[in-house]
Amino acid sequence: MNKAEWLEQYFEKVAASSEEGAAAVRFVRANNIRVGMRRARKSVGAFWKLNRNFYLNSRHYTMESALENPRAWTMFVHEVRHIEQGMLTAMSIYGELDAWQYEFRLFKRLTGKTLKPELEEILSLPLNFDRTNLRRAQQLMTKFAGFWYGAWSLPLYPIHKEMLYWVTRKQYD
């Protein structure tokens, strides 16, 4: 199967999976975001780049497996969520918490599976700017995805808000 055929089938699978999937595919099409497969470090399932391209990690997926694996569809939704957030929010624990919750609520709904305890706890956290809450999300992400996922390196808030916090010591609501 060539890349164009695979991509159309992948978009169809993601869009048919849920309203979240259909919205993500519409966003990708409307914004001409390139989608493909690339090799990345083992701790990464999928990723986006600053040029707004999206890739599934070829260490974990083939074109064929991505068509049948709900995790490959929900990761698409997760990464598109980051692109929609914009770089400043996406590169923060707040942005990650939003995307993880969006992804894993959908994965749980699609599969009916009980998730690992770390993921269940992430789903239970409120999406807010409470620093204690965001630190807990950071710990859970690291526990689930490992040190090399890099959650430890992200600011809790989007960087412009993080810098303001360090100057004023005022949390956001």
C-alpha cells in the first residue's frame, strides 16, 4: 500500500472512531498538516514538530497496524490537540494534561478497558492551573511513560505564564 492510500484509510479509521477523531481529521485537512510515520525514541508513540507535521513512531506502528489499533487513533487525537493548543501551551504540563485526558478518555471509551492506575489518576485530576495538581500530573506521566518521555523537563504552565508566575508568585485560576 502506498502512503497516499494508507493516509486516506487512516483518516477514515480515525474519523469513524469518534467525534473527537472526526474533528481532528477535519482540522488536519483544513490546515494542510502532513501526517506520516517516522522512527523516534522508544518512549514516544507519536509526535508533532514545530512545522506542525504529525508522525506515528514507526518503532511501534506499521501502516497496517495503525489502521487497526485504537491507540494509534487516539494518539492522533492527542497530537492534533497539541497542534490546536499552540506551541506555548503544548510544551507545558498543563497542555500535556489536557491532551492526555482527551486521548485516554477516548481510548477508554473506544476499548472499554480499565487503564493502568497512573492513567486512571490522570483522568481524575482537574484540568486547572493549580501547581500541586500539575506537579502530580507530571509525576504520573513520568511514572507511566518513563524518564525519557521528558515530562520532567516541561514547565507546569505555558512558558509565558510560567515566567510571570516566577516573577509574581501568583497562580492562575
